[in-house]
Amino acid sequence: MFNQIRLNAWSTGVRNRVAVPLRVELWNGQRLDFSSEPPRVTIRVPNAAAVRYLLSPSLYNLGTAYVEGAIDVTGRANDMIAVVGLLAANSGPRARLLRALRSITHTRAIDAAAVSYHYDVSNDFYAAWLDPAMVYSCAYFENGDETLAQAQRKKIDHILTKIDLRPGHTLLDIGCGWGALVIRAAQRHGARCVGITLSENQARHARAQVERAGVGHLVEIRLEDYRDVRGKFDRITSVGMFEHVGVRHLPEYFGRINALLADDGLAMNHGLTTTNTNSKTAPFGAGEFIQRYVFPHGELAHLGTVLTAMQEGGLEALDVENLRRHYARTCALWTDNFEAKAEQIKLLTDPRKFRIWHVYLAGCTYAFEHDWISLYQVVCGKAGRAPGGIAWSRKYMYR
């Protein structure tokens, strides 16, 4: 009875503040509508104990309740995230709290386990909603009307052009995923490439793709930690990987890139950043949800922190490009693909993992659209070089 009273008071308070296209169906048959419009999302609360999730409706609390099966939610993922965002923003200060970034330990074993958790779901799982080349990072929509496959190919070409990759260059790709970038670098530029990953599934698939593409004489795929790589490379790329490094370890990470880079070489770091200058997580518990369910031990730094760490690692930033709009579009297309293939994907993983990814991809779209997180490509070279080796303009990037 007490929970019922609290729920009625809470729902009245929300309705007085904002119209939400939501219906809540309670275990006793009662329905609560939060708008005069037809509901786009329905939350079913099976028992009184589950009311507590609604009374503090952060993205973490309601996301956890959905993932763990404490409540049932129906509707399109984008609508689900938007509705929870409205509830969190209009349910009092408790839902608005931001948490400071926790100090996270990063070792080779911990990082390998975290990567395996995220990427070794199965190759078939990722293939169901990624583009045919299985590129799992922000695409590049040069005109805005590209298909996902076209935009991913343009992203790879944009990166390789930015680093001025030439025939005979050696290229290290840190976190090579399923191999698309190194294969393209070998095919289009004649570069000799090493791709490294900590995911056994990725390495196995990438090696098969290298052989299928006929570039085995130019491309080597290794199951290797970036801290263990030896040698010198003319060009280095890191795409969607440094989020796993840890904020405290960024100077060490960039220092390692510096040590591996040829004196006149170029490197490019393509990665997610937080837009919160105080190194706090995303609002309404979104960061906590991702930390627990999606990217264990993942950490996002502000762009200012990234550039400082890059300089501390002995590298000079030469070009910085914001691709936030591009990643919002990428995640929206991934979400559409995921929902279109929902029945197939349910057969490829367990129900809990399905629910995690169902809301995670849409949640990322929402986060990019609301400027909680962003994506930057930073081209860099060794600090202290004579300026004669630096391009006069950015024209060469768009030739």
C-alpha cells in the first residue's frame, strides 16, 4: 500500500511537469498514462517490489531493471531511452546526480578480460547489425546520405588519407577489430600492415578476411597487447580502442605510440571522449550502466585531458576533428539494424545480453545527440620536430 501511495504521488508530480508518451501497467491491473497522446513505451511492473525502480528513474536504475528482468518494457529502443531521459530529468535531483570518475586498475589480464567480455559475444552477433565489413566504430558521412557500408568505407579512407599513407609504408593498427582498416590499407595503398587485438574472435575472423582479400603477404594479424609491440612504424592508427586504456594510463599509452612511431611518422587516435570537463560520468546513471553491463573498466577522458596526455607522451597534435554528429548517425543506424534483426539476434545470444545491447545502442545515440559524449580524430607526430615536415594546410586530407 505504501509503495502504491508513493507511486501515485510520483506519477502525479511527473505529469504536472511534462508530458511523456508512457504507460505504466501495474501488477494489480492499474494503468498510469503520462500523456494524452498514445503511449510509445509501456512499462509493466510485475510486483510492488519493482516500484522502487520507477521512483528513482535514472537510466541506470530502469536500465538495470529491464536488463535483469525486474520490469518488462516494450517499444522502440530510441523511444525507451527518450522516455527514461524525460523521467530522469523531471523526477527530482536524485536522478540528476553525476558521479566522479572512479579510479580503475588496468593490467594486461584485466584489459584482456574486459575486451573479451565486450567483443567475444560472437562474430555472428556483430555481423547481424554492423556493415558487411564489420567496422565497429564511428562512420564518416561525407554528404549525410551515405549508407552505413559506404560511410564506413569513407571513414577508413578518411583516416588513411589523413595520415598520408603511401606505398611501402609500415602501418600498425592498435585494436584492429575484424581487420577492415588494415585490409583497405594494403589493397589501396600497398602498405605493410600489422593489426593487433585482444579478442580471439576478432583475430580469427580478421585473419580469414586477410586471406580472402589476397593480402596475406602485406598484412599480419596478431593477438597482442599494445604494450608488448616492438619495432618502428611509419604510421600508427588506433580506432575505438583507447577507451579501454584508462585515463591515468593515457600518457603511458601515447608514450608507447611515440616509441613505436618513426621519427617522421604520423599517428591518428580516433576515440570517444566525455564532454564533462570534471571527468564525471554521463548524466542520469548512463555511465554507470555502461560500466556495469557494456564496457567493464572502460573510461572516457575529456578532449583537453587527451591532448594533455598526448603531449606528456611526447606527441604533438597536428589536427583535431569532431565527429559527434557522425557517431550519432552511426549509432542510430546500428539501432535500426539491431531492431530489424531482433528475432535473429535473439537466437545468437541470451535474453539478458540481448536486452543490454537493445538499450545500449539507442542510449549511445541519445548521448551523442545530447552532447554527453563525443568522438574526436586526432592526428599527431613526434613533438619537437622541425616544422618543415608538417603540412601547410588540410587540403591533402580531402584530395
